[in-house]
Amino acid sequence: MPGIALRGYGRAYLANGGAAWTRKEGKSESGGLNEKGRRSYERANPGSNLKAPQPGGGSRKKSFCARMGGMKKKLTSSKTANDPNSRINKALRKWKC
């Protein structure tokens, strides 16, 4: 059935171009998702529990920096890795990695 994947989403969802976390309005200029983007993602994916960045320290920061540092090394092109405005570099800066 066409449209079955969009069950639960109204015309406003389709008229606005999709969920906020997939558009510019749900993303932070400094990298990652803003509060509106996190709420939008949690609505679209029940059971998820996204949290704001933890740049002050703690186990989440340590884990994030290790994981994203490895992704930057192995899974991005040299152009993306050296671009200060790439999403991965913005996220690493925001978390103070």
C-alpha cells in the first residue's frame, strides 16, 4: 500500500519536507542536533533517548571522542577530515575532543 510508511505523519510533515532532525532547522550550526532536532528524532524513533553533548567530561565524552576520532581517521576522505566545517569536525569541536 502506498503511503503506509508515513502512517502517523500528517500533511504538515510532508509539506515541511520531513522530520526536523533531517533538515537544517534541526541541526546546530556548531555540529550535531539542536533540541528541536533531538525531540524530532525521538518522536520518529520511539524508545530512543538522545542527550545533549557533554563537553565537560565524563564517560560519555570519553566514549564519544574515541568512537568519532576513529571514524574520522578511517571512514572519511582526506578532504572531509581536513575541512573545519565538516559535520564530524564540528561535532568533535563541540565535545572538546
